[in-house]
Amino acid sequence: MRNKLQCFFRDARGAWAARDFQVMMLFALEGLLLQFATSVKAFGNNLFATNLGATDTQIGLIQTVGCAVTVALLVPVGVLSDRSRNAKTVPMALLLLGGVMFVLESLVPWMGGGRMVLFFVFMGLSVGLFGAYGGQWQSMFGDLVPIQKRNRIYALRSRLMAALGIFVPVFCGVAMSLQDSAQGKLGVLSVFFLLSGLLMIAEAFVVWKIPGGRRTPEQMQAMERFSLKNLGEALLGAVKNRKFMSFVAVSMFLYLGWHLDWSLWYIAQVKYALLSEAQLSYFNAICSILQVFSLGVFARLNQKKSVHFTVCVGAFGLSLYPAYIQIIFSVPAAVRPWTFIGLCVTANMLEACLAMCLVQMLLEVVPERHRSLTVSLYTVLTTLSNCIMPLVGVRIYVALGSDLRAMRIFFLLEGVLRISAFVVLALRYRRMKCSGNLVNPLATE
């Protein structure tokens, strides 16, 4: 028995010493810590504002304010990242600052009469730093992981994140549902936001432990100091890259339809589908359970058919939501929450592949020169969409009358936009396949 234990620990030490295994495990842990904050942010920000007394328009502004801060940070952060001696330095700083903002946001309920204003301040900064980290994570991931290994590591990280995402919203939602007052619900949310901030700070140290990232003197010398000329070169290099611009065009068309209901979806859930906090958490948990399995299928599909095929599956999943919502609004009020959960989890299961595919599609075509800056510029575009489109969606709903009929009409319009994006991506995949331009680096794994 003793010899078996010694062999086990020796093999474990040997496996950990292998760089590829170490990178995979550290990215997995980084993803788990990030997922806790992601779940709390996605589940809790709208509920936080609702219990503070926010109006529908203020709910719409949550996405806009957070994304506006992200846009303001992305280019300066990209410039700093390109000039850093280590690819991990800027992401670590963003995690530390973002963690502090989450902690401050958790204290908002006890900040007196100005708490709504302070909520938007700290929420905007936390979301902005969170979004800037997301953009830099893509660049850092590209620097630290060879293309042949990205799909495997990204898939493991995503599946573990989805697994954790099962529990966090349920614990938060059930704990909130046990509270009778808005102040009690805010107290529960504050605990979860505080934990999110502390875990983001811990995540910074995990990123620091990931092997690699230090740039050679030759690499540093090749990176010119930022100037308007430097920015112009990055823009010009991106515009001249046909593959990159093709990706930008189709992904932005997808994002416009994807982001349009990000604020209105919450309003539809609680006002018309009649979901409670607990039911919202059950929906998120079931979605996460299904994603654990679906992401493994999508990872294999990426290797077999390429990310350009799999992203079409995700776009089709997005187009199901507007159709489902029409069914949900047509059933009796008593069964709407469970009809919503039963239908929409299937669309979410298909939608889950989008982030995994879009990151890898971007890294395939982004120019090597000014890499971090170019990724930041692209992330500015996607974040502007996320900044503007949710508020546009709310304003369309308000202009149509702010009632059930208005909600139905809005989702009909959104359905047309999302189906169009699916058709564009499907035609692009078919054209790439027929022209012989569909090179799948993941197939060599």
C-alpha cells in the first residue's frame, strides 16, 4: 500500500511538472474563479438594481454604463499590454482592480440616499474592468497556448466553468427567495458580490502562476511605443487583412442581434414569464448542467468540422429564443415559468458554443503585429454593440407601448435579425469549404 501511494504521488508530481498539464490545470482554476464572479454579475446586477428601486430604463442602463466603461478602458489597456514585459501583467492588474470594485459594490446597500448613483459607479467600474480583462484574456491565451492545444484547454475550462455555474445562481436565488424584504434580498446579494471580489483577487495570483508569458528583449524591441501612428498602423493592418475583416463583419452582425435583448430579456423573464428569483436560478442551473455536456460535444465538433461550422449551430440556437418567447406568452400565466425553463434551456445549450468558437475564430485571423492592440480594437466594437443594443431594445419596447403586445412585436423583429445572422454564417462556412479556404488546425490535435 505504501509503495502504491509513493508511486501515485511521484506520478502526480511528474504530471504537474509537465508544462502542458500545468497550463491546462491553471487555466481551469482561473476559469472557475472567474465563473463565480461571472455568475454573480450576470444573475445579480439586474436583481440588485430592482431591489434598489430601479425603473425599466435604469435596468437598460446597467448594460450601457458597464459597456461604456469597458470601451473607455480597452484601447489604453491594449497599449499597456503590448508594452508589458510579461503578457500576464495587465490581466493580473485588471483582476485585482476589478475585485476591489466588486467589494465596493457589495457595500452599496449601506451607502444611504446616494446608493443608486454609487451602484452605477461601482457596477460600471467592475463590469468595465471585467470586460477589459475578457479582451486581454484572449490575447494572453493566444500568447501562452499554441494553436493546436487551444481547443482542448478552452473546452476543459468552459466545461468546468459551466459546472460551477450550476450552483452559484441556485444558492443565490434560493437565499434571496427566503427573504421577505428588498433590504434582505440586497443583503444576500452583497455577500455574493463580496465573495466575487475576493475570488477575483485570488484569480490574479493563479494567472501569475501560469507558465510562460515573459517576452524576450527582441520581442520588446520589435514593439514600438504607442503613438497615433502606432494606432493607425494597427487599424491599417487590420483593414488590409481580408480574413480578419471578414470575421469582423459576420461576427458583428451576429453580435447586434445577440445583444439586442440583453436588458429586455430580464424584463420579459420577471414581468411576463413571471419567474421568481428561485426560478431564475433554477433556469441558470439547468442551463449550466446542459452546457457541461454540450461543450464537450462542441469541442469534438470543432475538431471534426471546424469552429466555422460549430458557430452556425450557436447562431441557430440564438434564433430559437424569439420563437420560444411567443409560445411562452401564449400559455396560461400559472405555467409560464416552467414553460420558459423547459423551452429556453434547449436554445441555451446550442448557444453555449458561441464564445468558444468566436475566440478561436478571432485568434486564427488577428494580425501578429500589434496583436493585443488589435484585439482591444475588435473588443471595442463588440463592447459598443453590447453598450448600445440592449438600450436600443428597451427603447423599442417602450416606444411600442411597454406591454405584452410590444414585447411580442419586439421579439418578432429580433427573430428576423438573428435568423439572418445564422444564414450569413452558414453561407460563409459553405463558401470557405467549397473554395478550399477552410483549414482546421484543431484537426491536428
